[in-house]
Amino acid sequence: MRTDKYIVTRTKENEGDIPFLASSHMPAKDVRERVLYLDDEVIKGAFYVATSWFWKATGPGPQAHAHDFPEVLGFFGTNPDDSHDLCGEVEFWIDGEKHLMHQSFLAYIPKGVEHCPLQVTRADRPIFHFSTGPRSMYGGAQK
């Protein structure tokens, strides 16, 4: 079909080119599994979106950083009886303030606002995660 080119069913083949996917803080596949990734290299004109499943708690994740673009991070639990139940705990910092999240959530990070560290401190059931930003590719991190 002519619109098949707009559908993504895999993660990016050359993930080593994506700074936050290639970095040494990424947990093993039995802890976190990347699912889908989209950017301008995957579909011309697309903004970046990354998705993952967290199966277990992680060690320390991304350290504090900021971007020259706004970003949205989402974490969703998999309790079929309570969609707001995160099924675990995520520790997440925004602008120097620590948040311990127990409910499914979206976090809007304005351009230039420092965020992280971030880690899944408990995962009782799988937790779905995504990040996205209005940029053709992930990048622009500034300390």
C-alpha cells in the first residue's frame, strides 16, 4: 500500500547513532527492551519518539541534563483493573526536585529545564515507557 511507509513496526536499525540508546547506562534486555523508534531518518519529516518496556527495576539511569527542545516522557502501568496503577515506582527529577511516581504519568519537560536522574526503582509488572520531542532527531543535550 502507498501509506505503508508511514507505519513503524521496529526500533531503529542503527541504534548506536542514538545517544541515549547507545550510552553505557542502558539496562540489559531482560530489564528493559526497546520496542519502537521514530525520527527523521526512519520516516522523513517525523519528530523523534522512543518506546520501551521495563520488565524489572533498573540501576541508575540517565543523569541530569537539559535539551534545547521540550520533551514529554510517559510511563504506564499494565494493571488491567486500574490503568492509573504504575505497577511499580519511578524516581524522576525535574529541575532539582525529586518525584517518586506510583501512578501512570506524563512529564512535560520545557526547553532548557534540567531533568533526571531517572530510574525504575520497582517494577511489579511490566511498565511501558515513551519519550518524544518536536525535533527531527533526539539530541541537543546540554549539561
